[in-house]
Amino acid sequence: MAQSKGQMEDEITKAIINWEREYLGRGPTEAKTDILRNMIIVTLKGVISQAEHYLSRNKEGMNLIKKLRQQLIEQGRPELEEIILKVTQRKVVSLHTDISTKTGERVFLFRLDQEL
């Protein structure tokens, strides 16, 4: 039986939370996934540690956190793409991500090879 959009969103959210916990050592305080045409948007809140909050008080620290987090995501990209493939049966064409050092929020945007 094919999964509904809501079921896929829920499964992706849970898998990304687990990935964050296992790979980065801490999970978000909140997470939500939205599927729109051929895109999956995952919003994670509360992903910045206290030390990173302190470090982000100046521009140099903010840039350092963003650069480090971007590198970590690139290293873990195959696992993230596998999560999406497993849930949706669609390949990830591109992955875009950014983190806000101000709000402690990260957004992933996965663009897929076909609409869901």
C-alpha cells in the first residue's frame, strides 16, 4: 500500500531527527517536513548548542559555525539521500541547506528527480 503524503512527511521527520542525533550528537527540539511537488523541505529548530550560541556573537564565529555545519552535512549527504530514497522511492537531485545562528534553526531542501 502506498504511503500518504502525511505518512511520508512524518517518516522523513523521524529519520532526519535520528540522523541528527546519531551523526551530529544532538537532535533538534522541533522538526517538521513538508512535501511540495518535487521538493521536500525539512525545518529543524533548536540545533545550535550553547557553545555555538556563545561563539555566534560575532560575525567570525557565525561564519565558522555555518562553514563547519555545511562541511558536516556534505560528509553525511549519502545517508541523507538514502533516507529520502527509502521513504519516497525518488532520487535526490540536489540538496540545499542553511543554518541560522540567530534562531538556531536549520532548513534542508531536497529536490527530487520526480514529483511525489
